Amino acid sequence: MRLMHINGRFTQGHATQEIAVHNPATEEVLDTVPRGTAADASAAVAAAMAAAPQWRATVANDRAELLHAVATKLRHHQEHLIRLLTLEQGKPWSENEEELVWSANTFDYYAELGRHERGSVLPPGTPTQFNFTLKEPYGVVACITPWNFPLLLLAWKLAPALAAGNTCVIKPSEMTPLSTLYMQEHCLDHLPAGVVNVVTGYGPEVAEPLVTHADVDMVAFTGSLATGQRIAALAAPQMKKLHLELGGKDAFVIADDADPQVAARALAYAALLNCGQVCTSAERVYLPRARAAQFTEALVEHVRSLRLGPGMESTTDLGPMMGEKYRAKFETHVEQARHAGAAILTGGRRPPGFTRGFFYEPTVIANADHSMLVMTAETFGPAIPLMEYSSFDDAIRLANDSPYGLGATLLSRDPDRIKRFFDEVRAGTIWINDPLTDNYAGPFGGMRMSGGSRELGQEGLEEFRTTKHVHWDFSAAAKPYWYPYGSA
Ligand code: NAD
């Protein structure tokens, strides 16, 4: 069993039961972790509270060096971490390599951003005033993370939270806690005890007690809309600072000037990365009617060439889905589309010959429309549903026809269409010709039901700092606008 980590020590805490962590490619048990309790959440918060004054007082240059050291250690341990990510999460080794590199670089990025400034000087109202802002940490931050990018989405929270001077309690997904615990043991071990704590367990049993704990000042959460809504409701009575990164239903629009071969590869990557289990996966595709046959043919040919297998094999393009629960929900969406008149051009089944693991063939669905779940609800699997549009106006209207607003992609070289797309489509990230590529300096997050928070960039640091305005009158004289009014 791998233990939780509270106040600088590995511990079983108050857990009397274990949670098994499975390899989704083989369904075998990889290891177990303690099934944490509310008492463990409380102990971790107490440790983070106790460590907060010293961490807050640590000068930014020292914090920067400590964060650079996290990045260095992540790189030093990359082989083992990539292996753990591949085993517990399932996506191919090369995708986990990317995740590891991005995670380490995120710590380097925020190490520097965190020591760049901590507020600004403002123009005063009179010559005797001095006005400035101070950016301060919130205090204790609960970081609740999902299973699809266990380390990357943690790094996007932990690095800016620490750089800003907060202490943290991490609650990793119960399905992928092993890489987080390994990182805690080998890459965060130089931080003072209590600055980062990890509690393992189920959401309602350990994460909810963190959300409602009076000493947790901020909750940073990435996960589903339903869980985000639950967290928002639980946090409301205390008016807690929330940072919510929720689900998506990203539109992928192909303009009629795009190249079918390039479009096939771009779309397959955007829709099938991590077996379609990315919050910004291309989940609904709009093709120009006049060239739909060409784009579809190139796409189907490319998708049929992709290889399914365990992420540990170097020839694997697509690994398994995360679990039976997710595959079953995905199948419901595909079957509903099939019955509603969509055409399954390739895939649409569990691959024959795979007796273990949660595999599903990449599935191209033609004649999709907005009456189908594959075009409206988060499918979170290896589906590429295609719908034809008649004009670019129509494409933009369809792209905006969703309560989510995380990302959107356009393939085109036409500047008029590109400008209309980034002006008119309501999504937090707009990708033109290069879907799903992040940039450390580029804020990432959603609009509307995807949550309005941002990670990465300066905005990603600001989320973890609260602003204090200091108004200082250094003349210290009585002011003419004080009482009594009307005196001479
Ligand atoms: P999830 O909401 O089921 O779980 C996320 C985390 O919340 C886990 O640690 C889980 O244990 C915890 N949790 C569960 N119930 C809870 C509760 N009642 N209170 C507090 N915490 C609770 O999501 P998931 O299945 O792990 O991840 C997939 C979802 O995450 C998808 O909807 C995806 O779109 C979304 N996601 C969003 C982003 C983004 O940046 N916007 C990135 C990745 C994934």
C-alpha cells in the first residue's frame, strides 16, 4: 500500500480500508492507497495551516529556488513517473512523456513569475497620498484533481499556488493517486513539512470535508460539471474562493479551404488524444457540405490506420478508456446516435481480440446532429461525430450552440474566417490550425458551464492571490471633507 502524506510523514491516517488502483489496459490491481476519512482531511488542513505563516514569509527568491528544484526532480524521476502515469491512467507512453515535460516546465515558469512582482503602484488622488496593491496568498488551498492528466493538472494548481505563498492539501483522483504520491515522496520532499500534503480517498469522504473545512481558504478543482456544481454549493455558505475547471464539448470546424489530409490528422489527434478523454477533446465536428465527402473519406482512412493497445507498447496510438463506467456511458451515446439515424463509418464496437482492458475502437459517426447526445453531452471517449454545415454563418452558430465554452478549433487559412471565428465563438481557448496545444503564458480555462477560472499565464497566478489596496496619506493631517459638513 502507498500511504498518504500529512505534515511531512507518510501515514495511513484514520483509514481502515484500502482503495485498489487498477491498470485500465489489463484490469490488474497495481497497488492500493488508504481510503481516507474526514479526520485525515482535517489533519492535513491543520498541517497546512501550521506551515502557512513560515511559507508566506519565505521570500519570493527562496520560493523560486525551491520550485525550480521541484522541476529538476520531476525531470530526474521522469522515467518512473511516466511509467506510473502510463500504468495507472492508460494513455500512451509518449503522451505521458509530454505530460511530464509540461508539468516540470510549469514549475519553472511559476518559479520565475512568482518572484517577478507582488502588486503595483497606483496614481494617487492627491500629492500626499501613496497608493499601491499587494498580492497576497489566500492561505490554505485544497487542490482536487481528476484522473485524465494527474500530474499536469496538479502542476497547473500547485506551482502557482505555492509561488503565491499558499500551502496546499492535494486530493488526487482515487483512480490515479500513485503518480501524485510518488511525486510527493521524490520531488516535493525538500519543501518544509506541511507545505504540501496529500490525502487519498473518495470525493464525498475526503474532498467534501476539505471543501467545507473552515480553515481551507480556497478550493482549486478540475473535474466534471456535476462535481463542480456540488463543490460550488458546498462552498457557498462560507463564500470561499473557488477555482473551477469543468467539462467541455469543444467544437471543431473545418473550413472549405482546408486540406483534407491535414484535416484528417489534426482532427484525429484533437478527438482521440488520451482516447478522447481530454476536457478539450474535439467532441463535435462541423464540415462544409460541399466538401464533406472528401474530408470524411480522408478521416476514415486515417482513423482505420490507428493502433489500439496498452500505453506501455511503443506502437500504441490509442490506449484504453479509464474504466467500465466511462466506456458504458460512451457506448450509450454511440448507440443513441446509431438509433437516431447516424452512420457509424468505422469503429462503433469494443475491439475483437481484446479480452482485458477498457478498450473501444475509434469511432467516426456521420450524419450527426444536435438531437444526439454525441453532439450535446460530454462523451469523453474515442468518438468523432460529424455534422455538415451549409455556410460559415451556420458553422459559427452551431459552434456556439452549447452550454459549455472551454475550447474551439478552426482549420483554415482564410483571414476573414479566422477573425470571425476568434471574435464570435464563445470559448476560453481558440485554436487555429493547431488544436490542443498549450502555452505556459497562455491562460487556459472556460466560459459558462466550463467554469470561468484560468490556469497558466499571469492569470493562472492571479487566481491564487488576493489583492489588497493600501491607501496611505503620509501628511497625516485632518481632511477638509471630514465632519462637520457646512462649517466655514
Ligand atoms: P470527477 O468530477 O468525477 O472527479 C474529479 C475529482 O473530484 C476527483 O478527485 C474526485 O475524487 C473528486 N470528487 C468526486 N466527487 C466529489 C465531491 N462530491 N466533492 C468533491 N470532490 C469530489 O471528474 P473525473 O471523472 O475525474 O474527470 C473527468 C472530468 O474532468 C471531465 O468532465 C472533464 O471534462 C473534466 N476536466 C476538465 C478539465 C479542465 O481544465 N476544464 C481538465 C481535465 C478534465
